[in-house]
Amino acid sequence: MMPDMALQQIIAPQVRNGELHIVVSKDFDAGAAHREWAPQLLADFPGPYTAIIVDCSRCGLLSSTFFAGLMQLYHEYSARGARRFVLHHPDPRVVRNLSILRLHNLFEVVPRP
């Protein structure tokens, strides 16, 4: 299946060595494409994958839509065999929000340098 182009612009998914790599754009919350990012990603990239790597280095604070989608991905890809969920270089405010939401234990966080 050909990945949705609007989806490609906000999250740029790629499969490498059995891992799904997602690069979140700084424009993630602009427009309407972000509302359905997780279901569309699951449809276009069903897996299974050994790990889900989410590169947040290009964006700042992310909306509740991001966290809702992240949890949807966590539950679906876990059920499909993924064992590692990595947030790569998220903004410190995203890490704080994960703690507030009590979701921080679900993800490996590689902090920004």
C-alpha cells in the first residue's frame, strides 16, 4: 500500500532493519492530517516490527493528539510484537507531560543533548 502523502509530510515513516522509524515534523500540529496520524500509520505500516522509534528532535511541545496517537501505536504494535518504544530527543516539556500522564514508564527516552 502506498503511504498517505499528508501523513508522510508530518511523520515521515520508514522501515529499517525490522524497526519502524517515525520522524515527527515541526509542523505536526498544523492542518488536519495530524488528527488521524496513528490509524493511518497502522494501516500503511502494519508491521510487525521489533521496535518503534519516534524521532521528536524537530519539534517542540506536542498536542494531546500526539499523545493519544502514541498510545494507540503503543497498544497496537505491542500486540503485534514490538518490544521497544523509543522517543528520540523529545522536548523536555514532552518528557514532563509523559510523567504527568503517567506514561513515562512505557517508553525509552533518549534525551536531547
